[in-house]
Amino acid sequence: MTLTVRVISPDKTIWDAPAEEVVLPSTTGQLGILTGHAPLLTALDTGVLRVRAAKNQGWQAIALLGGFAEVEENEVTILVNGAERGDAINLEAARTAFNEAQTRLNQVTAGDRQAQIQATQAFKRARARFQAAGGSV
């Protein structure tokens, strides 16, 4: 038995295929989903979703920009603000963006709360894209 997994962003469907296993970046940590999982609704953080389509195949990585996931009767529906498949991301461009975002985050003035929030969000997005493309942080 397999899971039916759908990753849907406002402008397109990123993934719609059966899978053996899913690892979600929930707001409380990584969450593994297998067939027969109990019903669940969870908020997702900006991070990397990992999907294993078949037992003997590798993992597919998808960078997510926050959203929600619902698990019910071996169906995993993931509604996100934005997403990008790791195999569609240029690793070197993602590495450069990650390094720039890290530098900006380190340069934010401690008292500037708005700039700190914006830099943190940009860093999390850049890190997710870099990791989904195969980079190691």
C-alpha cells in the first residue's frame, strides 16, 4: 500500500504521485509519514519536504515556504505558500543565495526587529532551497 501525496502551491501542483514515505518540515520538527498514519493536520515551516516514491528509489527533495499538511486515509495533502523541486534548483545559485542571506542575517542590527524578521525569513528560504538542491548546511 502507498500514500497519495499532493503538494499544491497557489499557482501550480508541484507533486502529485504515490509515495512510500514522506518527511515533512512541521513547525515542531521533522515529521515522518508512512501508510496507515493517524489522521493529522499540521502547520509546516519553511524547510525541505522529502518524498520517497518507491522502496528502492532515492528521496526527492522539495523546498517548501510554509503552509499546512493534512494526512487522512493514506492521502497526504500539502498546501503551501510556495514550493520548488530540488532537481529544478541550480545548486551553485542556491549556494550563493544562501551565503548572501547568511551574511545579511549576521549584519542585522540587534535593535531592528523588522529587519531581523525579514533577514531570518530570507535565510530560511535560501537554506531550504540550498538543501533541496543537494547542498549541505
